[in-house]
Amino acid sequence: MADVVDGVFDAVAGAAPDVRAGLPERRAKRDAENVSGDTQLEADVWADDLLFDRTESIEGVNWYASEERDAIVTVGDADEGYAVALDPLDGSSNVKSNNPCGTVVGVYDQPLPAPGSSLVAAGFVLYGPTTTMVVARDGEVREYLVDEDGDRTDLGTVELPEDPTVYGFGGRVPEWTEDFEAFVRDVEDDLKLRYGGAMIADVNQVLVYGGAFGYPGLQSAPEGKLRAHFESMPMAYVVETAGGASSDGSGSLLDLEPQRLHERTPTFVGNERVIDDLEAALPD
Ligand code: AHM
Ligand code: MG
């Protein structure tokens, strides 16, 4: 297992400079056509293709799944092995406004759909002022600086600060449920709003400053926006391994057993006491 997880995160770190290098062009040409008349590939699809190429031949990775593909792809020939699940460019609408975005990675020990309990490692790359990669595995979370060659410098372990400081919750306020809105009004008394529209960046600041990030179920979309396999469960794995908590509103996201590849779920991660308050505020 260790070799497979190493292979996945080496490949994702190796791809990070290429993903990063391709973003300015996609921002500049977002509405344009290239010289040969082709419309620019959506940044998400382009990043998905790049990451598929880098991960599909890793020994022990037998399935590839991503937010950008309708179905899981079998890339190995064994009956057992690991599945890599990616959100190749999370927060891609931030490319237009030059705000951060990232890549989410989940490594499951079975093909998807798969329960949160089958995650063996998870992490993300954050394309911010610097490129960093955060990896949760074997009971600890580590942050790495990724250089222009894809080589990593270990920046040490990541643990959620004891005291929460920042919060960010998605969805339009009129779409929130009354119970959730009442919970947020209490949170606002203590914490400072920081919401940037890219889950990775928003969760990373929770890891640095303490606090909570969430995307709730909405009146028009009770499951919310975020996808269980590609976003919610991997980020929950990171935050829980760093000493925090996660919830879908009633229990840990790692207890979820999604039945569909692209299933969505209300998603909350952060300091345990904020997540406990959230669960107490929402109906069972
Ligand atoms: P995406 O994978 O299509 O980029 O969507 C997920 C993103 C998350 O990163 C972020 O938390 C959320 O969408 C933001 O949504 P909104 O614009 O509704 O605030
Ligand atoms: Mg996403």
C-alpha cells in the first residue's frame, strides 16, 4: 500500500508544475479560440487529461475516477488494488478571477462507489502564492512545498489549531435552511468570515488558523454542491487526520457509503467543537 500511495503523490506533485504552468494561458484565452481554430479545452478537462496520463500507469492503481468523467476507468488488470479519485481542478471558476484553486486526491482500496472508510490516504495540491501539497496518511498530515520541477520540501506535520478563528460556508444565504442560518449567526459572533470559492484554499486556511468550512444542503439542493468521493470524503480524511472533525450534518463524512459515483453531500469540516455545535443545531 505504501508504494502505491507514494506513487500517487509523487505523480500528483510531479504534475503540479505543469498544471500551474497551464493556468495563465487558460485564463488569458478563456473565451478565445486557439490558432488552429479549436476552442480552448475547459481547464477542468485539460487538468483531468494531464493527471490521468500521470497516474494511470502507477503499479497498484487499478481504477481512475474523476469529477470530470461519467464513469470510473479501469486502468489495471487485477481484481483488487487501489482507486485514485481526483477533482483535477477544484475551484476552477477562480482561474478567471485569479484566485487560488487546487487538486483533490483520494486513494481508496476498492473501486468506486466506495465508503469513506475505504480511504487509505488523501490530500490536495494548492495553487496559491506558492504550490503546496498536503498529504494525510498513516495517521499524520504533512505539508510539502512543491518546486518547479515537482520536487518536494517537507514543511512538517499539520495539526488543526485548538482554537477556531475563521469560517466560510457556501451557498446563497436565502437558500440556507432556517436551522443552518441560526447556527451561522452564532458562529459569526466568535469567528471571522473567510470564504474564497475554492474548497481547497478555504479548508487549508482552516488547517492553518482553525475554524470551519462547509457547504450545506440548500433548499433547492438538499445534498448541497460538493461530491462525496472527489471532494467531501478526501478533505474530511485530511481534516480528521489533522485532529479535526467532519460531518454531513449528522455524522462523520468518513462514515458515508455513497451509492453513486457523483453523489453529493452536505459537507462540513473543522474544529470538533464547531462541528458538534453544527450537528446539535441541525435536525436529525
Ligand atoms: P468545482 O469542483 O466545480 O470547482 O466546484 C466546487 C467548488 C468548491 O471548491 C467550492 O467550495 C464551491 O465549489 C464554491 O461554490 P460557490 O461558487 O457556490 O460558492
Ligand atoms: Mg470541485
